[in-house]
Amino acid sequence: MVVRADLTDYELDRLFHALADTTRRDIVARVMAGEEASVSMLAGRYSMSFAAVQKHVAVLEEAGLVTKYPHGRERIVRGNPQQLARASALLHQLEQLWSARFSQLDAVLAEPPRRKE
Amino acid sequence: MVVRADLTDYELDRLFHALADTTRRDIVARVMAGEEASVSMLAGRYSMSFAAVQKHVAVLEEAGLVTKYPHGRERIVRGNPQQLARASALLHQLEQLWSARFSQLDAVLAEPPRRKE
DNA sequence: ACAATATACAACCATATGGTTGTACGTGCT
DNA sequence: AGCACGTACAACCATATGGTTGTATATTGT
């Protein structure tokens, strides 16, 4: 599963910022799980105004984590797994950075015992 | 590599918020890569005041992404890969949520053709 | 045509954020 | 002892964020 990040610093800022809110993570979870959700349907699930939820969806859209498409008078919110994968890839990259610290040591340990010359 | 998230909503908020800044992601990358870095050494690398970098490190520490330990008059910043893994795990979970949408369909498709009854 | 619904968007407000400068304190070096 | 260095922390400022209410516009159903 090779996913190139390919995002500018600003886009990454937006992406992680979007994930740094409980309501927004919940929305992402719902739409990723396939809940066919209009903005008002989503709004019904949280104890805040419609406008507030509308703003959260806008932040997620700005981050590329969801897209909206019109269906009659409502807007259906759909998850974008690719963008999620990009965020995931960046964290994985950082983890690799860490484990790379030991890769050289690992290599030495994994090396078969050398015969005497 | 099973990593349980095990974090409250608030902690996740702090964690992703900490990652939502270019300077902070850069600091994380450096310390995860093993750069033995005091706060002032880090500060030297960015075009902002020492106090600003100090605040960024504090945000990372609050999020659990780094720890500081005293060494003489300086504080050495060290990366905490476990917390990184937790953030990573959550995103992976959300990705799984997406792919789970097709698992049932996959199962049907993978099913061997049924004999006539 | 009309009422109800879904959305968009602006204005407003309190608080958080990301930066600055200034001051105080502990540690190291000569 | 005295100075330089590294850190801590407070005060301050401009802007961003997360919420509200209110108003306008498009669509649906009767």
C-alpha cells in the first residue's frame, strides 16, 4: 500500500487541523463507514447548531477529507479515503524515521556470523 | 503491529493539533530521526524567537509526542514513537472503516459459485 | 402559489493560537 | 565572583477558531 503524501505544508496543516476536533473526527468516521449523510442529517446528531456543523463539514472539505455533492435540495457528504491515506502515510513516514535509527544495528545483528578469515 | 489508541477525545484533539503545524512536524521529524536536540539547538534552526520554539515544544510535549529531560543547564528533547503510533493507529482505523464498506461485497464475490439445489 | 425544508452566508462574540519582547533564575566557565 | 548561556514564564498583540443568531435563496410537496 504505497501512498505518496504529495501535499504542501499548508495542506498538511489543514489536514491535521481538520482531524484535531472530536466532532469532525466523528463525522469522518461516519461518512467513511458509508453513512449516506446530508449536512442536516449530520447536524441532527450533534448538540450544536446546523451552522456549526456546516462549518465543521467545510473544514473537512477544505482539508480534502470529504466532498459534497448536491442531491436535490440537500448536499450529501462523502468521505475521501485517499486524503485519509495521505495523512496516515505521513505519520507512518515519521514512524519509519524512528525505526530507521535502529536499522543499522538490526542489520548487524541479522548478519550471519562471519567465518574466520 | 497492534497499537491500541487508548486516548480520550481531548488527548486526540491535542495530538492532531500538535501535528497541524509545519514547524512542529519538522521538530518531530528531527527528534524521531534521533537528532540529539536541546531546545536552543532546535530554536537555532527556525526563523523565529527562542520563546516561540519553546512554545512549540511545549505543545508537542502536551500532546505526548516528545519528552524533555534536563542535561546540565539545557533540556534535551526526545521523541516518543508510541504516541506517534497511536495517532497513526487511529487514522488506520478510519481507513479500515472505509474498506469495511466493501468487505461484505468482497465476501460475496469471493464465495465459490453455489451448486443448484 | 405557498409553506416547509436544506443550505449558504454574514455578522458577531469569546477564547485559543502563534508570534513577540522583557524579566527572572539556574548552570557552567574562567 | 562574575558573565554568558539555556531555560522558564509573564504580558502583550493580531489573527484564527468554534460557536451563536439572523437573513436570503433554492428545492420539495400539497
